[in-house]
Amino acid sequence: MRATMFFGLALSLGCTRSASTQSLPPPPAAARGGAPGAAAARDPAEVGDLDLEGFCRSISHVGVTLEGAQRGPQAMNNWRCVTASGDRVSLDMNAACRHQYGAGTAARALDPDDAYSWRCLRAAASTGARWQRHPDVAAYWNVSEGASWGGLLRIERGLTLEQATERAAADPEVTYFFFTTGEQMVLEQGRPDRIFHHGDTAFFRGSHWWGSAPGLADGYSRPAAP
């Protein structure tokens, strides 16, 4: 099956066993932060396009689909593999990059609110570095005290700790993150995006401000440069 390239993300949708596919239209140039017709800047660590269709088929599914909006809060998490029975299941973007380009590569969403912003990059040299663990804490959330999460880069759901660490290391903007270890952690009532379940991870830049979260989350900060 021939995939169609959309701004660095190779995608084609196949929700059934049929050989035909339905391709999503490309987002407007303005959605990528550039003027119409302007070329998108390429990260020097970028190794190539991300073929989600091919990856889903490689793990015995029949296609890939976008479940939800192309743009919107955390739209980066809206991709799903489609099973032979029509079910939609989550997929591991890092595994998709490794399937395509081999070990030492990792996925990164340049814009967490844009489903099309995923790229495969060569993992940073610090990927294997030991992150400093801060047990039983999460990023403090209290606007009245100035802890407004202004440094939030993105939230990714249902990761393993290895995946969270790998993604943080591959993104030079990430200086700290917290990984949810408990079943559910509510940081703000009435905000679904501030409810975290096991494996949910929030990535930040800047200086961390930890708040107590015993048995619910652990914080991690990037090791200081030697």
C-alpha cells in the first residue's frame, strides 16, 4: 500500500481488509506555524517520516485511523491502530520509529495539539542517562501561588516508565516530567485534562516545582550537564 506524505508524517487510513484507503487532507500551512507555501524547518536530528499505516500492519492490524480531531488539546494522542475486528487500539510511536529506522530513534510531537506533528528523530546522546528520580511527587498546580504549569510541553497517556524516559531524553526541551504510578490522580476538579491514570506522563521545560503525591506519581529531572 502506498502511503501519502503529510508534512513529515506518512499516513494512509485502512480501517478494513479492503485494499482501498481513505487519506486525510493535509492541514493548512498556517497550522504548522508558517506562512502558506513556506517550508517547515527540519530538525537536524530528524531521520525521516513516520509511517503509522506500515507499523500497524507490521503488528498484525489492518490499518490506522485518527480517532478525534486533527487539531485540539492533546490531539497528538488521537492515532489508533485498527484491528481486523474493527477495534481501535493505542499504538506506540517510539516503536513505530524503531520499526522503520532501527534502534536509537524516538518519536516526538512538535506540537501536542496537532496530530500531524509527529517526527522520528535520532535519540539524543543523553537517552541512556540516568534521570534523577523524585519519589511521590508531581508538578505542583496552584495558580494563586504562581504554579500554573506554564512550562507544560505535553501530556502523553498510558506510557511505560521506559517509554516516558526515552521520550523525555529524545526531546531537548524537556527538563523534567512526572510519571503517574497510582490508579488515578486528580490535580484539579472539573478539568478532565488534569486527571491522570497509571502511565500518564506530563513533560515540562524550565524549573520544577514539586508537590506531594504519595503513592500516586514520581517526578524525574534531567541530569545536570557535566
